[in-house]
Amino acid sequence: LLTFIPKSIFYQFTRVCNVYFLCTAIVQSIPLISPLSPVTAIIPLCTVLLISMVREGFEDYKRYKEDKITNQTQGTVWKDGKWEKIDWENIAVGDIVRVEEGELIPADLLFLTSSSSTHDCFVQTATLDGERALKPKQAVDILSEHYSQLQDKGEFKGG
């Protein structure tokens, strides 16, 4: 809340229309220039800013609650020679994550390999761009070969 108000006010004045109405309110506050009361410009501006800030605050709070729920869902990570289920909020950069078919992926991941013979997968990015069509992703050949070699030696069991 401490940083929300200044950031929100700054964001409000990145909109040209709010800057225009602020300038109008300032000009109306100078008695030599304007015969109108400054209240007629300041109150509508403050009302619009307040409504916009409340709306943004509500949206941020909803996003915070959704993120908290998502971060508490479990993902499968390779740790200490075995697959472990841990919360997504505890997954760190460099962790090897196994994703099953239909599983939600609430993080950026580098696609290393797939169980398919062509080392490809299909990803739906509806939460990012609203597009529901499946997008094909292809693993880098050298990574897929290295993974297969590790699996053959028994050093890394992916399934």
C-alpha cells in the first residue's frame, strides 16, 4: 500500500487526458486568469483519479490472490537424484522441471526434451496472449540427444 499510491498517481499522469485536466485545474486556480472557482476543475479531476486508483487497487488485489493460489500449486522438480513435488514459488532458476500433459505452467521454462520421438510438444498460451490454439515447440536437438544419453546410462530417469 505504501508504494501503490505514489505509483498509481504516477501512472494516472502518464495518461494525456489526466495531464490536460491537471493543467486546466492549475490555470483555473489563478484568479487573474480564470473567473471560475478552482473547485470546479479540481473536484472532477480528483474524483476521476480516485475512481481509477480504486479500480486498479481492486484489480491488483485480485491478481495478488490469484498469484498466491498459483504459487502454492505443485510442480515436479529433479532434486537429489529423484523427482520431487514442490510448490511453484520454491522453484528456482536452473531447476529441471517435468511437465505432464495438461499441466498448468506458471513460470517461464526452457523446453529441453519431450517423451515424443520427434522431441516436440504443443503449448497453449491462453493465459499470456488469449490465444487458445496449440503452438508447436521443438526441443534443441543437442539437448534432446544429451538427455537421451543420460537416460540410457541410467544417470537421469525422466519418467
